[in-house]
Amino acid sequence: MFTFTRSFNRGLLLVLACIATAPLAAQQPREIEQGYPGILVEELVNGLGVPWGMAFLSPQQILVTERAGRVRLLDIEKLDVVEIGGAPEVVAEGQGGLLDVAVGPNYVDEGWIYFTYSKPSKGEAATTLARARLDQNRLVDWQDLLVTDSATDTRRHFGSRITFDDSGHVFFGVGDRGKRPLAQDLSNHIGGIMRLNLDGSVPADNPFFANPGTRAEVWSFGHRNPQGLVFDTQTSRLWEIEHGPRGGDEINLVEKARNYGWPVISHGKEYWGPVAVGEGTSKPGMEQPRKVYIPSIAPGSLVVYRGDAFPEWRGDLFTGALKLRHLNRIKLSESGQAIEEERILEDLGERIRALAISPEGWIYFSTDSGRIMRILPEE
């Protein structure tokens, strides 16, 4: 009797836990009060884990990764949320877990969806780029395209966002993994932006392809913790945003073979005191950011807006802010200089993590509290 009761109680607790953590969707989007003029903010679903990445599979479907390791499929019209099977084992500790998701340019013909995650590696964890196909409600044909040489015993600074250019390449970033000097060491992938062909092979025109002792996948290096990465097909510019230390978040225009300085140069200070990191804020041979945030906003993502719903924002960069809890808009000049900044949705008080633009130009965003919301024009 005792065994039955204990098993029953354990089962009941499991059921209650599942109910408590199940995502909740309303019958229709719920309007959220906020003070920014000319826009509506709607909540589609809440009760998720930390929704780290979002990608549109179709105009009605969004694939969502949760840092704990789950994958969900959200039907925007029905507001249904379905769990997708076949996700990999991840190290969901610290800043690690199941990270970004992106629909590849080969999706229509070949069905590939790309992921980054922290892969277990002999008690450590390594940022990994993978791809898979979706069959019904399960990921199949899983392929690890690059298990980066970034495994350390820390649980921080994994990166990692994914983007694609218009020439058949995929880019993704890796943080310094808590081992600062390695971001300047090209014999590993730490602190780098990687460039691969869509099948995971290395392009022969990568800058370090033929250099002995360097990692051929590296496109740029000297990055601290890339949390946003986007290729603007209209300008052919690759933009990256990364966490600084205490102050010094950076937006960088990423170019081939360039060194972005971390940890030799930085605009931030040490966490343990008012002491500048590195040798200063500039040094010959190292790139300067296009924008610096002091104090840090703690960026969570990056998109370039090319939609029709908000023509006044066309060509602007948007990033979610985790620490200062808002949506950050950066207006760029024609030459790619940051000339204006605006902070939107501060009154929501939410850590904004992932961003995605719908076909009609609405801005979808996720929050670390487990919500998926969207911004659309006020009628």
C-alpha cells in the first residue's frame, strides 16, 4: 500500500508539474497595454520555458527553441502549441542549452532547419551548429555540422545566433567560453564568427582556409559573446551584437578576417571593480564597433527590419535587451553608421530574448518569462 501511495503521489506531482509548465494560449491574441504610440502589442502564448530562438516555417507557423532543450511549434492562427520530438541532448546549465533556430535558404527544396546548442563533451560543453528536417511533429535526419573546438569547464558565453548570406553560406557565433585569451587564438573556434557552406563544408575562400594551425571555419575573431547576428541581403552587410563586460556591449559590422579586439581592447570594465578591461579602447589592427552601449543593455538578438508594416523603421536594426528590458532600435546611415537609438516597450519590464519578422512585417519577440508577443500597427 505504501509503495502504491508513493508511486501515485509521484505520478500526481508529475501531472501537476506538467500542467503548471504547459504553455497557455488564449482563443485570440491578448492586447497588452503599453505607452508607445502607433503600435499594438499582443500576447500569443505564455507559460513557455526561456524561448531562446524563433523562426517562421510558414506565415502561420513559428518554430521555437527553449533553452532547457524543448522545441515547440506555434500555430499563429489557431494559437496551438505543439511539442516537437527529436531534439538533441543539451547542457542546459548556466547560459548553455538549446539556442538558436533558423530556417535555411534550402528549406523549400530540401527542408533543412538549422540549430545551435551546447553539446555535451566529456563533462564540458561545446557550441555546435546542426541541422534537421521536420517530419510531422518530430525532427529527423539530425546532423551536427560543426562541433566547435570550444569545450570548456565553464557554463557561459556559448553565443550563438545563426544567419545566412545570399551566396549559400551559413554564419554563427561562439563566445569566449569564459576563457578570455582564447578569443585571440585562431587555433580554436572560441570568440569567432564561423562561415560554412550550407552542408557544413568549409568554403575555400574563407580567410584562414589554407593557414596551418588555424581553424578554417573562422570568418572573424576577437568577439566576447555574440548574441545577435544578421545578414542584410539588401546591403550585403553582416551585423553582430555582443555582450560586453560591465558596460561595453558592441554592435559590429563583421568583415572577413577582421579582429574585433576582445579581450585586448574593450569599452567595458571588470565586474570586480572600476578597472578597464585590456589595454584600452583601441589598438591598430583591431576593429572599432559601430555602436557601444554604456551601461550595458545585455542584448539578446538582432534583426534588420525590411518589412512593410512600419516603413519608418525600414533599414533599422532591432535588438532585444535583457538587462535593461526593452526593445532597442538603431537607425543606420547609408554608410552603416549608427546615428540614432530609441528604446521601445520599456514599460513592459520584460527581458526580450528572440526576435523574428513576419511576412507582413510584424515584429515577433519572446521574453525570458515564457511569453511570445508581437508588434503590429495600430489601426
